[in-house]
Amino acid sequence: MKSNELTAESLDRSSIIIWMWLVGLLGAGMMVFTLPIPRIPTLLLIFGIAGFKATLVLRDYMHLKGEKMLIYAIALTPLLLAIALALVLIPDIVFRR
Amino acid sequence: MQVGYETALSPSGKLGVWWFIASEIMVFGCLIGLYVLFRVAHGGWNDQASHVNWRLGAINTLVLVTSSLTMILAFNAVRIERRQRAARFLLVTVLLGFTFLGIKSVEYTHELGEGFTPASGMFWSFYYIMTGLHGFHVLGGIILNLTLYITAVRGTLWSGNKSSRVEFAGLYWHFVDVVWIFLFPLLYLA
């Protein structure tokens, strides 16, 4: 039972540390948003922080860090398809006036 | 007791959940891609976007991130067979989900009251479609977690391999969190 408790504590501790990172990054994102920084660097920082937060959730909460290649393939294929679909629409949406 | 990911899951069930998440990635990925393209192509959305309440959006992000923590704590409790603890964290996750939807409905009420409807412009169309679709996913997750909570309290969750459902529900819930992590800066901060 005691080893169970120790294991539970270590499991929960790492989950709470990730949550603290997520909250800290949310705070950092809000700070960047409110500071008088030019728009492009602000956007780069905000979306960089969002990407880092998403990576933390995917890696640690969704356990992708310990997954097999098959799961990575299932997750990445639709992402690449969505990016490809967006790219082929550029001529129609961005350059059409 | 050795605690590992393989002890509490059925590989076929997990693959099924990931296939489902893959289809969701296509839906949200394409919506986000279209939003970015339209926003780049047609300037002038900044005025419309300035009317959303980013403070409430930030609070909702905190709520959803915290609900991801309680969901993983429920899963951790399942892995070490602490049944009451697992049920308690599932309930907290459900309550945080309702909190998220409550705050979102306050936002909608305020925005609609000011005359910003889905027909008020391209930004508002995207805003209502993306946050509305995400809201439906949150509602689906709440129903899923509430079902798990009820089965955990009744004791039927612990028979056979049913406890792996907490992990599957968790994968879905965390994915909904990841989607919001991108929607928040796109719609409230950019």
C-alpha cells in the first residue's frame, strides 16, 4: 500500500508540474499581449507559447511521449492533410480579388 | 505495484479513440486554416475582433487547463485503483466543464446583446462557428465524464476492462483542451 501511495504521489506530482507550466505559459501569453510590443513579434510569441502549451498537453497528458509510431502516424496524417488543404486554397482566397 | 500505461487500456479501444481524434483534427484543422487564410486575405477584422472579451477567454483557458489536470488525476487514481479518488476527480472535471460553458454563455449573451451576431461579419461568423463547435465538444465530454462518474459511484466502472474508458475519455478531453489552446489566441488575442 505504501508503494502505491508513493507511486500515486509521483504520478500526481508530475501532472501538477505540467499544469503549473501551462498556467505559467498562459500568464506569459497574456503579459506579451498587454505589453507595448509591435504586432508581428507579439503574434509570433503568442502562437509560439500556444504551440508549446499544446505540446505539453499532447506529450504528457495524452501520453504521446510513450506511444508507438502508429499513434503518431494517426495523429499527424490529418494534420498534414488539413495544412495541405489550406495551402491549395491560398490562390482562391488570398490572391483572388 | 508497477504502474504503466499498458495495464489499464485495450489497444484496439485506444486506436479507435485516436482515429476519432484524427477526424476531429481534420475538422478543426481545416476551420482554423480557413480562418487564417480569410483573415490574411481580408484585412479589417481587427476592429471586429477587439469586441471579444479576452479576460473571460483567459479565465476559460485557465478553467479548461485545470480540468485537464483533474482528468489526468482521475486517470492516475484509476491506475492505482483508488476508486473514490477517481470518482471525485471525474466530478470536478465535469463541474469545470460546466463552468467553461457557463462563462462562454455569459460571453455570448453580452456579444449578442451588443448586436454581434453570426451575420455581423466574417470574423463573427468564424467566431460563432468555431467556439460553438468547440462548445458542443465540451458538452459531449461533460456527458461522457458524467456517465463515467455515475458508473464509478455505482461500482460498475471497475468490472472487467471498463476502467480503461477513463483513459479514452481523458484523451478526448485533453484534445478538446488542445483545440481551445489554439482558438483562444486566434480569436481573442490576434
